[in-house]
Amino acid sequence: MSFFTVLCDNGDLYVFGDNSYNQLGVDLESKASKTKVPVRMCSLNFGRIDLICCGLYHTVVLNVDDSTQQQKLFSWGLDPKTWRL
């Protein structure tokens, strides 16, 4: 089971791989649990992404709004110990 996140120079975030625990953060149109084609994360407005962390079943993104310097933390996936995000 593996998945990948890719942060492009222009700030776009792409995810692909296994999505069994919603660790990609996207709703795949088919009921497939994985995708080999990178999917652009467009459901959230991340602003400037400062950090991406991937665990076995989850992804965490930290961003900073350049205009307010406010930090936001986004996370998705499943915590296998508590079966919660």
C-alpha cells in the first residue's frame, strides 16, 4: 500500500496511489481504491504550502496565507489506531 503527493513549482498539489483509507483526500469517481494517474487537489484553497507530511494512512498539509501570515493545517485519511482522522 503506497501513495504519493507531488508539490509542483507553481504550488499545485497532486496525489496518486492507494486511496483505501482516503489518504489521497479525493473522491475517485469510480469506486476504485487507487489511481495511477495524478489527481490535482482543487477542493481546498491551500495558498502557499509550507509542509506536506504523509503517514501510512493519512496526509497533512501546512500552509501560510501570505496576506495575513495565518497558518492553516489540513489533514485527511484514517488513523488506524483510533479509526478516526
